[in-house]
Amino acid sequence: MDVHRTQFNRVTVFSGNLAGRLDWAVSGGWYAAGGLNLHIIKATKGTFADTSTTAVSVPGVNLGWGYRFHLSGDLAGRVEINYTMFKQNTDLSRATNTVGLMVGAAMPLK
């Protein structure tokens, strides 16, 4: 989940991206992932192409490929490249595609 609220020039915009995905272990620490997104945008009346609209939603899909590895003790690391695609929406603009690179560390809670 990713949520933002922005105000500028008497315009307020709320943007929320809800995403879910499944990770599949492939082999030796490698994994593949895929899932769905729903981007919801609510804004001050008159912001969108249809000036009577105050909220729009855009469906999307996400894909990922990554590697999990041991760092030290209970500490594990992860490197992932992911790609998210949102279809074109007449109230917003063209299709939006994003490539991301994630580097992280994780430790189990005890």
C-alpha cells in the first residue's frame, strides 16, 4: 500500500496504490513474482479531463524477479527488479509503466 495526499494551488489530491502479489521460489534463492494493482486518485473537482469527476481508478499489473541470500546470523538480504504497468485512462493520461530496483535486508521477529 502506498498513500499520498498533496495540496497545491487550491487543489488537493489523494493517491492510493493498493497492490498484492504472489512470490514463487524458483531455485537456489531466486524467485519470480506477479500480482495486481489498483491505483485510486481522488482530487478537487475540475482536476481531471472530465471536470465533473472527483475520483478515478486505474488497474495495473506488477512483475518481479529477485534473489534472496544469507548475510549473517538471522539477517537475510534481497535484491529485486520489478516492473509495474498501469493501463491508459481517459481521465488521467497515457499508460504508465515503472521499473524499480529494490535492495533490502530482513530479520525474523522473535
